[in-house]
Amino acid sequence: MRPGVTLYFIRHGETDWNAEQRYQGQHDIPLNDRGREQARRNGEALRGVLTDVLRFDYVASPLERTRETMRIVREALGLTMDGVRFDDRLREMSYGHWEGQLASELPRLDPQGVAARAADAWNWQPRGGESYEDLAARVGDWLRSVDRDTIVASHGGVSRVLRHLAAGVDRREVPRLAVPQDRIIVIRDGRLDWL
């Protein structure tokens, strides 16, 4: 990310799988009503602080929940979806064989995976999925391409590694970082703020 560029990061609103604490990863799950309200809140928060919404680049993960979040945010800003770009590098981390599983069931279904993740969450990789290290590589590739102020709608895992890459958060802390769906992370010159 070029110095002086501001990034507004919005995690998609809640889905039913989020509410159930079910790993969704790259499954294409839509927002629920609460998620739509969260997206609306985030759009209104942006409207309250931005003076020229047309000067921003708008980019999102191509998954339905982030597309819908971006659409709702842009509606709050008085914009259509014209000009929004979708980037596969912003997809959620793939949880492989964990996708679709309830977090509460994993200790029974995959005790070895749960133990391995607890021992080294940054490098642990579910069968058929990605590690945080893998996710950081593709998000880092995207981040290096950001050359103007940008509003992005993406996912919790992306939010976590972005804070590591752009603001220097220790990678050992990354898996434990909060990923609220009703707040916006503002990153500029290595500094993190919340909106």
C-alpha cells in the first residue's frame, strides 16, 4: 500500500452461519437481516465522515455476502454498484474440511486439527484449506496493488491478516483478533483506527 493511502475495511455483515458459529470459509452464504442492518450502519458511518465518495476505489471479495455488503454500503453513500471491482485475492480463508462445521463440534470431529491449530494457528492448515500464512500471501499481493484511497468489503480472516501486513500486528495475535461486523477498520500509514 502506497504511503498516505487510506484503507477503509468493512467486514461483511452477519450470515446465519456466523450466528450459528459455523465455519463458512469460501462457501457462498448470504447475509441475514442483522447482517443487512450492520452493512447499513457501516454505510451510514462512512457517509458521516467522507466528503467525496467518488474519489475512492471500491473493491470487494466476489462472495455473495461481501457483494451484498458493498451494495448496501454504496446505497447509503448514494451510489450504485457501477465501478465496484471484485478481487479473488480478498476471498475468505479456505477452511477446507472444516467448512460447514459448527465450531462446537470440531473438538469431537477433528481433535488432532483442533490441537494442531491451538499449537500454531498461523501455520496450521486444515485438510484441503489454507493457513493464515497462505492467506497473508494472497492478501499481501492485493495490498501491494493498492495505490489510492480504497473502501473494501471482505471477510474476518482477511481483516486479521491485513492488520498484520498493514499495521504490524504480531502474527501470533492474528488468529485471536476481534472481527466485528458492525465497525470499520481505518488503516493509514501503519496506524489502525475504528469507525
